[in-house]
Amino acid sequence: MSLSRSAHSAPLPLGTDAPPTCEVPQFAPVRVRGGRRQLHRLLRHRRRAVAAGLAVTAAALVAAGPRSGAGAQDAQRARGHPVTEPVRKRHGTELVAAPLRIADAATVRLLRPGDRVDVVAAGDGGAGDASVIARGARVTKVPEPLEGTAAGGALVVVSVPRATAHRLVGAGATTRLAVTLC
């Protein structure tokens, strides 16, 4: 099959069907130095490349986070800014180490660091004079007994709030102390 041209269309001279030329401004050539080397180095260190990609993605997600429909606090949280309230420090709950001399040295040999104990002050009177001074105190240390001190009891160190430590020291000076395992 041959294509036949219509009789009334004459061929145009070369170059007349192109748009007119315009002048291109002069500019310095753009040269990237070491680009190929950097790409090869990046491919060799794939872990770094993945980490960098994840960091860029995370930054883009934070930047594109929700901008409307939420409260100011929620919008700040969504954009990567944690909204926190200042933590009030209560001095009464600060834990301190309190050394206690327990009257029964054999009971102290049963204790291990990490055990929870109730500390009981035994009065000089009958069995009804005992009172619990500290509940759920954590044993932090059980020092080795010194020679000849078994008759005077044994030492144990517990972790308790500061106010409880004051009560324990005061009771230890006037009464005999005992412990019960929790």
C-alpha cells in the first residue's frame, strides 16, 4: 500500500514547520563532584541509608500531621512535641535506706535482699503491746553479723519513705524490733 498525498497540499520547505528559534541565555555548566562516589559509598553502607530514609520519612510524617479538627494540645502532640505536665516531687515518698537492729538474729538469717517485711515494735509489756511501724519495707542489705553480737540481735537495712525511717529509728532506740515476711 502506498500513501498518496492529496493534490492540493504542496510540500513545505525544510525548517518552515518548526517554531521560530529563540535565544537561550548563557549559564555555567552544572557539575556535581563526587556524586557517583557518594552514591557508591551510600550503597555500601545500607544500614545508614535505611536509617537516613526512615528519619526523613518520620520527619515528613510529623510535618504532614493533622493540622485541624483537634485541640491545641492534641495538635502539638501529633506534631512530635510531647505535652507534659510538670512532675511535682513529693518529699514524703522519697525512699531512704534505714538500718535496723532486729532482736532475733536467727530471723534476720532468713532474709534476703529484695524481700518485703513488716517491722513490728514489741513493747515491754505483754503480747498486746506490739505495733506495726512499717508495712512492706523492702530489704536492701543483710550485712554479715560480727562475732559476739548475736545476743544483741542482727542488723538489716530496709528501704522505706523518709518519714517511716524516722519512726523506725525512734522505735529502735526505745523498743525491740522484729520483722515478719510479707
